[in-house]
Amino acid sequence: MADKNIPYKIYLEEDEMPLAWYNLRADMKKKPAPLLNPETHKPMTAEELEPVFCRDLIQQELDDTTPYFEIPQEIRNFYRMYRPSPLVRAYCLEEKLQTPAKIYYKFEGSNTSGSHKLNSAIAQAYYAKKQGLRGVTTETGAGQWGTALSMACAYLGLDCKVYMVKCSYEQKPFRREVMRTYGASVTPSPSMDTEVGRRILAEHPGTGGSLGCAISEAVEKAENTEGYRYVLGSVLNQVMLHQTVIGLETKTAMDKYGIKPDLIIGCAGGGSNLGGLIAPFMGEKLRGEADYRFIAVEPASCPSLSRGIYAYDYCDTGKVCPLAKMYTLGSGFMPAANHAGGLRYHGMNPILSQLRYDGLLEAVSVPQTSVFEAAEIFAKVEGILPAPESSHAIKIAIDEAMRCKETGEEKTILFGLTGTGYFDMLAYEKFHNGQMTDYIPSDEEIQANFSKLPAVE
């Protein structure tokens, strides 16, 4: 734990890697609403959460006041394999666009798992191991979280059971095989493996699944398997907490060179990478020390922040998890099988949802063909093939840079490049062959699920 009055810089090692995670909630005047028990609609207690989550992670999840959580030495040792991650000035992209804007990106894809997900995977696996558990269960969309968690579990000697959204299981076979290489079992979701999976298949025959479905299955498996707990790759406050290593490193590097971003952009599915990147900057904004503009970018096929409703909803399709107050499309929303498989969750992290509701965070949604066009531009000049998820942030970064070209403004743009797309070549193939389509749900389709939200007073 740390003293609230000590500035964050004191928690950074000489190599600029944080010694503590930053809890943005401590600086929020309007705290995110608590998780509710789905039966009683009362705030969830630590005791009620313990059958599902690890004890230390529950403490992190529920704490709204402690500004810093010390990163255990074992986790810091693991982080040193790939952290600090690169903060890059996109000179070639600036030249390509002929923009007066300065563009920076924080690249989280240089580790073996290929994404930012490893930052939280090793933390959650560590706390499971510390508690003496045999293994963990989880869901994964695009497969980046499942890959990261299987790697972390292999490192610590834990069993790992992954439920992978079915359309991604079929579209991304090589990411699935990386998980299996690390020893994880991978099941396409929804499956016949669980009661909730069988029920969802009966209600939605032939469905490509959703993260909400996979979460339900993973939670059920954890509750019914002795010595296991459920861990989650995004959405929860604890996950965003672990991802603040991204923003802390970024801000330290920018401060060192006297750089102040005007605009900070990130893709948003469940919200952990975006929240982790913006956290220390948002903290400054909340404390009145600086001002920034923040933009969350979503797929047009699953636009929870930009077209959802701010209300209490189930965190999963099977309605077995706690209720969270968040921007949601409804737990029964089944998104189209887009190629950004990691951005298919029906809701959004409660912290980001509160910030959005308070007008501190903007949200936009973009169709996937335009996202891949931006990815191709970036790959050609910056030499990195970006993940489809990350490319949503690239798309808006390019749009903002071109707006600067039109106005002559010399803004500084920062975006999160959350991972690489080398396991997403089927998506790139469909884009290049002209087979990729853009699906945008109608207002009627989205509003149909709002009437099914739980009645919470």
C-alpha cells in the first residue's frame, strides 16, 4: 500500500518500470457504482465473491480509496522480461500523412503473448498460486487474453481452462494452438461442456458466441471444480489496475522529454487497455493539474459506450455473475462475428463507464473495413502489423492527424498499440480479397435488449 500524498514518480524504478499499480478510483469524486448481488441487489461483499475470485484480487476489485497497490517482487521480475515497453514517435506515419501533428504510440505487442494482456495475466496467476489453487478458468475473445494467461499459468505451474468465443476459435486457429502449446485446454464457446453453454445453444442455435457466453461458462466451470477460481482479461476494476503499468510508463517517458499529449486514444472492448493507458493522465485531469482529451474507439458492430445505455446489467449472458453499472448493450446482445474478436463484449468497465457518463471520456465507433484500411497504412510505414483491435485506435489517430492537417494545428496525439496481428491473417486475407463486410446493428436491434435489463432501484 502507499500514502496518497506521495507522487507516483516515487513508485518508479530507475529503469522507469512502476513499483506500484495506480488506482484511479482514489482520485474520482464520483466513484463507480458497486457490484451488486444478482439476487438481492445489495452490494457484493468479499465473502460473496470468494467462491469465484482470488482473495487478493477481490480486495483490489472493491477498493475505491487506496491510490497505489505495490506490485509484488515476483511479478516485477516477470515484467522485466518485456517491460518497460516501447513508446514510439511515429515519424514515418506523420510523413505519410503530411500532418503537423506529432503522433506517439505505446507498443504492448513486444512480448511473447503479443499483447498488453500479459500485464494482468501474470498478476492474476500469481495471486491464484499464492492462494494455493490448482488452476484457473477464463474466457477469451480474439485469443490474446487466453494466450497471455496460458503463458502465465505455465510459468507458475497452474492449470488453465479457456473458453474461447466460437467464431474466434474458428477464425484464429493459430492463437488457439499457442494456448495449447503452453498447456491450456481450449473449448469453443458456447459449448456442451456446461449447463449454461447448453442453454445458450438451445436458445441461439448456430451462434458464433460472445464474450458474455464464454464468461458464463468459465465461471460455472470454476465454481464446479475444486481448487479453481475464475480470472478475467478485461472489464473488472482489478484488471484495469494491473494495466496502469502502461500509462505510468508512458507518462514517465513523456515527462522525461517534456512531451504533453493533447489527445489520448485507445480501442475499447472491456476497457482494460484504454483505462490502463489513460489512468495517470486522467488522474491529473481529475485533480485539476492538467487537461487532456480522451477517446475510446469501438467496433460499429458492438458499440457499448457510444450507443449503449448506462445501467446495471449482468456481466455475462448466462446471468450468473454480479450486476455492474456500466454502458451496456444488454447481456443478451449477440454481436456480429467481426474480426476484432477482442472487442465483442456487451458492456464496459465501470470506471470508464462512470467517466463517460461524467463527460470526461469521448466514445466513437468505426466499421471494420475502415479499421483494416488504417491498419494497412500503419503497417506499410511503421513496420508493425497491428492487431485488428489495436487498429481501431490507429484509425482515429489517423483521422485526428488529418484534421490537424486541415486546420494547421500542431497537436500531440498518443494512442495505444495493444498488440500484433500476426495470428489474425485470416482477417487480413478477407480484407484483401474484398470479402470483409461492415455490419452495424440497427437502433431496433440494440434497443430490443434494453427492455431485458434487470430492474434495479
